[in-house]
Amino acid sequence: MKIKRISTQKKNNERFNIYIERDGKEEYAFAVDVDILIKYNLERDKEIDDDFVKEVLTAEEEQKAYRLSLNHLSYRMRATSEVETHLIEKEMPEHAIKHAIQRLTEQKYIDDQQFALAYTATKKATTPQGPGRIRRDLAALKIKKEFIDEALRQFTEEEELEKVVKFLRQKQKELARRSVRELKQKLQQTLMQRGFSSEVTQQAFQIVFEEVEVDAEEEAALYQARKYYPKYHKLDPFARDQKTKQALVRKGFPYAVVASVIEQVKQEEEEGI
């Protein structure tokens, strides 16, 4: 075979169509990236054979995988596993994926150690996530454990405590409608899902909820009693009291507080308030 003609693609001037002459006729053979064109010295009238074409097309696949990876990396820093997944989704062959990953690693375009450090710093600064959640996320991206451990050392226990305390103080306003116990249970689950340690969470609860006055819980219990007591208006007085008490106790309010606010609600109803 002999290369008969080389033309630039209309939509991409860095890709070229190669035409060969076979049995005196011109036919399209394949397309290559400009780097492959130069590397293999593809030019008009060059004699080529099937083995040479196979080598060129293998290199072309590797170059395509590399180009796809660079484009994927242009949006943000990525873990090695993310680049691999992207190339698999693009149906690139295994040899091309391995070549691209090796080349990108050598050029420091992908570096899982630096990725772990940057990811942790960003999450710590911009999200309400704790070290546990960040560890899980990095592990899911197949980052080595030693890189994760190194990255999380920049997330100190003092910073973790500060984040949790800030979050709990933002949620204190819910005490106007919830008991301390109910709110704490809800927040503990949220903080666990966000990756904060139980030790730090308990410290934060002590700091924040020790500041809560008894009046706040009584106000929340009264709010709930005003919701439930009218709900059971069809029951006899004793059953009505019991149903309301049970509802408030289930929500975590102390029995003494419950009894007091029910009496207040009953008085309000009698006075038409």
C-alpha cells in the first residue's frame, strides 16, 4: 500500500484523514491525530504495510485516550480512578487506558496524593462534612489509605469541634418546637452521616446544650401541647389529658414539664385564649 493523499478534517484541524492507493484506486484508510502523523512520518507516497498500519492505529488509540483525559482534567483536578472510569465509559481499549494513565501520572496531571490533600482542604473549607465522610469519599475513589491518612491530618480535632458547635448553634432555634432529647437524637444522626466522630459530637453537645435554659424546653413543650390538646377534643377529659401527655413524652419532654404545660393549655382553653 502507498499513502495517496492526506487531508485535514473540517471540524478539527489537528486530525487528518489518510487515504491509500490499492490496486490503482484511492480509498480512505484511517484518521490520526497530528502527533501521530508527525511521530510516524506519515506523508504522501509513503509505502506502508498492514503491520505498520496496526502499529499506527494502536498509537492513535493511546493518543485519543490521552486527549480525552486531558479534556476531562481541564474542568477540575481528578483522582486516577475517575479518569479510568471516564475512559472506560468512552469505550477506550485497556492498553490505551493504561498508556494514558501512565503518561498523565509521569507528567503530574494526575496525582492521587495531591488530589487527596486538595479534596480534603476544599471539603473542610466549603462543606459541613467531617473527616469520616471525607475518608469514605476518598476511599470510594480508590485513593491509597496512606494518602487519605496524610490528607486528614490537616483536619484537626479542634477544627472538627468548631464545625460541629457552629452547626448545633444554627439548629438551636428548633428548640422552640422540639424537646432537647428529640433534637439531639436527630442531630446526632445527621452528624454521624456527615462523618463527624462520636467523641467530638458529644463534646459539642455539652458545649451547646448546656447553654440551653429550661425555659426554652418549656416553651417548646407548650407549643406541642397547643397542637395536640385540641386534636383530642372528642375524648373525655381524662383520656384527652393522657393522650396529650403520651404524645409529648414520646417527643422527649420531661414528664414534669408535660404536666405543667397541659394545665396551662387547659386554662387557656377555658379562658378562650
